[in-house]
Amino acid sequence: MTSSPAFIALGSNLGDSRKIILDAMARLQKISAAPILKSSLWQTSPVDCPPNSPKFLNAMVALSPSADETPESLLEKLQALEKEFGRSAKKILNEPRPLDLDLIAFGSKIQNSPDLVLPHPRAHTRRFVLQPLNEIAPNLILPGQKKTVAQLLANLPVDDGCVKI
């Protein structure tokens, strides 16, 4: 990667999730200044979702933002991409969706604004984020953390609901 990478978590639990995630990865490549890093796909149990929500497919991408990219401009692109893939305005917190793109980290940037918190405030506690992130950046230390992604993952309780596809 040519610059400090931005890490983006991908999730889908509505529609053809495998195709959606793979197509979204191809679209993310187009906004990266260098080849992206991609994790495997992981099937995961829903976390903090409405009852009877379908399982998710999750993945992680590291892309190289262009020199003039900001966290806010990247977030706008991610939100536009979600809409292109059929995501509508939230009616219920964590409802099923065709595509969810979360900006997990943008280089070493730490930010806390109404529209964006970096790094993602719960990334270090969520297996569905850390498991795919561990594939592409096991030695990454998320801003504000002291442990690597691999160490954070090893400290989480065992979860049989997270399976590599």
C-alpha cells in the first residue's frame, strides 16, 4: 500500500450477500490509489440486530486513499455505494441490509464528530470485524489501542457463529 490505509468493513444479510460483497470490493478497488487488500468472506451471527435477523456475510478491505481524500469524503463515497446496492434509510437500528460499509480506521486518524468516529468505536470488541481484519493486518494497532488486531482477537470469547467461507 502506498499510503496509510483505510480499513473498511463490509457486511450484508439481505439479497445475494456473496455477490454483493464481491461486487462492492470491486467498486472499492476503483477508489483506491493502489491495489486493495481483501479478506476472505466470513459468515457471522447478527450482533445487536432485531430478532430473527439473517446471518451476515462479512469481509474487510484495506484501500489506499488518494492524497486529497479525507475521512469525510471517503465516508460519503461509502454511503453512496451502500445506496447504489439498495440500502435505504434506517427504520430500525441494525435492521437487515444488502450492504453495510463501515469505515473502521483511516490511517492513524482519531476523530469524534457527530457524523464520524475514528477508529470505529466498537471495532476492537467485535469478532465479525477483527476476524477478517486479522487476515489482512494482524499486526495493525488501531488508533487508541495498545494491542494488535491479532491480540485483540485472541482475547475475545470463542464464537462458533463466525465461520470462514
